[in-house]
Amino acid sequence: MYIKLKGKKIIVRELTKFKDRFISYKFKLEPIKEGLCFPKKRWFSTYLYCQRVDVIMTDKDNKILYMYQNLKSEKIIFFKKSVYYTYIFPSNTANDLKVGDKLKINKN
């Protein structure tokens, strides 16, 4: 699946296996170029991340409920009740988005 932001196509990988969800972008030194989708994840931690990221939390319809931009390592976003999807993107990717917008995810 992918999303178009700022006219750029960003690949989004959906992580459903425990190992993939646990590792995600931890210890990744090369620049992040794709996004990650965590279904049914209502909290998030950037512990052991080597780069800054944008975190977007949405409901089942991909309506943005919470946004955290340019998060550095060792930050925790505590449990959010109505969140269904959590998306992680490279830093400064979500500058044009705001709470209330709907993410247009293309599943091709």
C-alpha cells in the first residue's frame, strides 16, 4: 500500500507480526524512506530509534485523531482510546496534514 504526500508516493508497510512490530525502525541508521502501519496499536514508543519520525494516529476510517511531528528517540505516546491505526513516517513528511484530515491509503 502507499500514500501520496506532497506529491510524493510513499510506500507504507503494514506490520502485523510481533517481531516486525517490535523491531520497526529501531537501530536503523540509513535514512527512512517508507512508512509503517501498526493496526490496533493505541500507544507508541520511539525508544531506540536513531532518527526522528512523524507519528499519525487514526481511527478505522483513517481520520487523523492525533499527530506528533519530528519526534526524537525515547519519547512515549501513551494509550489513546479511539485509535485504531498508528502510522510512522520519516520526519517532516506530515507537515501538510492536520488533525481531522483523512489519510488516503491506496492498497495497490
